[in-house]
Amino acid sequence: ELGIHDMSGNVWEWISDYHTDYYSSEETNPYVSSFSAYRVKRGGSWIDCPVGVSVDVRSKGLPSHAITNLGFRICKTAK
């Protein structure tokens, strides 16, 4: 058992990527290293309609933005 629960639909999660449109970039793990004022957030939250809550849903936000449905996931490498 992995013990994985509530992987989507809790809060939007900050991602380390800078936001840009990357339609022409790699399909596997496209990482944007160029600077942008916006950062990526993923997943949707409890306040969104169910069709908008998925791990592949992507949006942008300013790093200074704070709201009750936005957070981050603490994780570590499995041993």
C-alpha cells in the first residue's frame, strides 16, 4: 500500500516551474527555466467544479498570491 490519499481536489498546488505556454516543448516533464513573473499551480481545489479538478489541470499565479484554496505538497524521495 502506498498510503497516497487526497492527491487532487484539496488545494491548488504550487509547482517549481515558471509559467509559460509550452505547447511546443517536450511532452514528458516539460520544465520552464526562463524567468516569468508567474509560477505554475496544478490540480484544482475544493472550491472548483469537479470537471476542473485533476492532476493535469494547470494554471498560473503570482508567488505573492495567498488564498485559502492554494498551498503546496510536502514530499521526499522514497528510500
